Amino acid sequence: MQQETDKTGPTGVPSDSPSLGTRKKELPSFDKFESELTPDLKLIHELLRPSFLFRAFELVKQARRMEEEREHLKKQVPEVRASIAQHKKIATQIRKAIKAIELAQRVAREEDPDLLKSLDVIAAQQLLVQAEADLSWFTNEMFPGFIHPTLRKSDEKPTQVNLPSHSSGVFPGFGAAKIDHWLIHELDKCFDNALTTKRKIGSVGRDRIIMKVFQVAFSKTHSLDQIKNARIRMMAKRRMNKNKKASE
């Protein structure tokens, strides 16, 4: 039973099912998106349909960009870690050079105290010390900061470098259904502006339109139950965040 649970996401979507980013199908043109979706928008006032369609299409494109960014962030992690390891090796060699100079200084003091100074060895030592300090910052702060917090290992501590693309407000996360849930929630919010008080639409109507958006845009089918569960989950999360901000 546990094994079956691990294979599915919060809404029952298989965790290894293709995400938006792994689907190579090109997004449809806006004209095709409009023509295929319009028959399902009868409950939206005809004057409000264009704005809904434009907004929905922009959200679809944004979801695709998020998936591309997610794949980029995942792909660069091994490269960043390899760069950290390489720079640590360089820093080790620099520290060895610094110790060698310190040893040479102790020997030179007895023979000719001004010898190393005249050969600019002292100046070189100062440059090496600064270089080692800079490399330490790169390996301990800057490079690890390129790794998304969700993808960091337990021994990769938080850093002072926080990229804007790592913000939860910009990028919803790496779970198989994270971006799909985000898109469902944003489409759900569109109905709040696209419907007049006289043209209310039931939750099933919303879910059917959202389901059609996924079909038209990504050739992907979510069941009505999956969409409903995701929409309720995201609404509850939104309400909780709103209450939290109000209490601050």
C-alpha cells in the first residue's frame, strides 16, 4: 500500500508522469487555442471571453517557461557541484603555496632577510592570501547559491546568495504536479474576473474548462476529480497565506 502511495502525487497524478517541461509538443497558436476552447466558454459572457482567453493563454506560456526553468535548474546542479570541487582543489594548492612561502621566509630570515622581499615574494604571498579568501567565498557562498534550495543536499547549507528565480513566488517547486497545480489555481482565479454576477459558474463548470485548457494546450488529460482536488488544495493554501499576512 505504501509503495502505491509513493508512486502518485497529492492529487493521484503519477509522480513519474510527463510534466509540462518534458512534453516536447509545441504550444498551439493563440488562434487554435481560441477556436478549440471557445465552445466550452458559453457560461462566460461573450464580452468577457477574449480577456479570459488572452489571460489563460499567457498562463499556459508562463507554465511552459517555468518547466523549462525547472529543467535548467536541475541540469546545472551537477555542473555547479563539479565546479565547487574543482575550485576547492585550487584553493588547496594555493594554501600549500602560502605555507611554502612562510617556510621560505623562516629560512631566509637567518640567511638574508631582504632576499624574499627583493624578489616580490612577500607581495605574491599577499595576493595568494587574498585569492584563497576569494575562492573560499565562491565555493562556500556563490556557487552553492546557484543550487535551488529544494535541490540542495543536507550538507549544503543556506547561503547569502539568493537568486530571484529561486523565490517561491516565481517558481512553485519541483514536485511532479507543482506547476500543474499552480496553473489550475491561476486559471481558477481567472473565473473570478471573467464572470458577471448574473453568470455564475459552478465548480464543475470551472473544472471542465480547466480540463479543456490542459487538453488543448498540452494534449494532457487531468480528470475532473484531480482538478477539483488541486483547486481546493490551492484555494485553502491561498486562504491560509492571506490570513497569515493579515495577522502580521
